[in-house]
Amino acid sequence: MPNCPKCKYEYVAGTKECPDCGVALVEHIPNARDADLALLTTANSILEARTIADYLKANQIPCVVRPEGLFANLGEVGPASIFVREDQLERAQTITGCRLNP
């Protein structure tokens, strides 16, 4: 799946440019900080996940949206998880109201 190297969003296969940033997408963003990502929530759809991600970005919280499960290769269908940096998790939870069940 292509990713935006600037905003870190993941897009549907075949997408060439980030519609938000206008930069060319790459297949993988080399990032040693992936281990520092924390799961904020899993949305019911990619559209819902991107809405939450847009809200996070508007509040200067970088995030990653990853399609999940059997639907991961079907584009806009199916659930998607939203990850934020561990040091931003509490703020992201407060801003969005998203909390995982313990």
C-alpha cells in the first residue's frame, strides 16, 4: 500500500499522489519510530478513520491509518486502525474521545 512520506497516511493501491499534501507516495516509509506507535482506535471504515485522522492532523497530532483484516486490499471498505506516537496518545484520546476498551 502506498504511503505519504509527509503526512504518513496510507492510501489505496494505485494512488500515486497524496491528495492532502500533493507529494508523491512511496511504498514504505522507513521509520525506526514504528515501535513507538500506539493504537488509538480501530474505526469501522477507512472513511471514518480518515475523518478522525484529519481531526488529529488539524490538532498537530501525526497519525497513521492502516486498513485491517480481510478488507485491507479492498480500498475504502472495512475497518482501519489509527496509530499515534506513544507520547501523543493521551492528548489524542482527549481530543477525539477515542479510547480502547481495557
